[in-house]
Amino acid sequence: MKTFKAAILASLIAAPAFAGGYAEPVMEPMIQPEVIVEDTSSSSAGIIVPILLLILVAAVVSAD
């Protein structure tokens, strides 16, 4: 009877050690960042603003 109690005690102590077992780690696939391509709009604002500024300066200079 003493060995039976010892066996039960040993199994109760050892049971949490085996709980869950071994699971292979799950590796998530490498996610590549998305490439966002933005089209540049062809705007003539890059040339219109300096031309208007030149016209304004010329008008101020000629007014004096």
C-alpha cells in the first residue's frame, strides 16, 4: 500500500511536467511591404508662379 501511495504521489507531481507536451513553433510567413507607386501629375504650376511673380515685379517697377 505504501508503494501504491508513493506511485500516486509521484504521478501527481510529474503530471504537470508532461502537460501540454511539445509543440513545434509556428512561423508566420514573411510579409513583404507593399510598394505604393504614386503617379506625379504634370502641373504647370511650377512655371506659372515664377512667371506671374516676374510680371508683378515688372508692373511694380514700371509703375514708379
